[in-house]
Amino acid sequence: MNTLTAWSAAVTLAVTGLIAGVYYAFSVSVMPGLNATDTGTAIRAMTSINQKIQNPLFFVTFFGPILAATITGVLLLILGHRPAALLFFLAGAVYLVGAFIPTVALNVPMNETLDAAGVPTDPAEATRIWADYASRWTWWNTVRAGASVVSLLLAGFGLYLWGSQR
């Protein structure tokens, strides 16, 4: 049971770290890079990114923190390590509230709206659409990055606590 719990904790750390990195990279490089291009290119590129990111590897990292943190928390409870278990449950909850729900409720609908709009022929309209989208999307994406990092730290602390209790 200890080995299974250790693997589950490792998976929690891995998938949470990966998704935190995805969100971080978008906020500090992808979106600033797209903002530096002409708006038609930015809209086309972001639409393409949003379509291509929907793949099995991304979905493992997107759903993984909730599932892995919960499984790890349950295993730790079974082993009698309640404080560490609670930290893993909290890690999953922080990710759920701060990253998963904003993605589903805000960022994905913004992506769908951008995709439906396409690239307007009027450059001023394209600039208006992109400016509105990019600023709101990046703000919420940064929230997702921050929540994912907090979740990662909580899971890491849970693993540390479990190790110090053994």
C-alpha cells in the first residue's frame, strides 16, 4: 500500500506540475507573443492552438490533478496519515476551484466565441475582438496558473508531511 501511495503521490506531483507549466507558459510567452503579432495572425494562431490542445496528453494533465490528488488522499487515509491526506484533498480542491472550473466556465467559452468570430475583414474590428479576448483570457489563465502552482505546493507539502510521519 505504501508503494501504491508513493506512486499516486508522484503522479499527482507530475500532472499538477505539467498543467501548471502549461498555464504559466501561456501567460508569460504564448499570449505576449501573440499580442506582438498582427491581430489576424493572433486570432488564427490561438484558434488553432485551442483546437490542437484538445488531445489525450493534455486531457491527462487537465483532469489528472483532481483524480490523482483524490486517490492519493484516500490512500493516505487508509494508511492512517490524515494530515497528509488532507493536504492532497486540499491540493485537488484548489486545482478544481482555481483552474478546472475557470477553464470550463470561462476560458473554453471565450475560445469558442473567438473561434466562431473568425478573423474579421475589418482590421479595427479584429483588433477590438483580440484585445478584449486576450486581456480577459490571459487574466483568467494567470489565475489558473497560480491555482495550479498552489495545488502543486500543497501536494508537495503533503508528500513531505507523509514522509516525516513514517
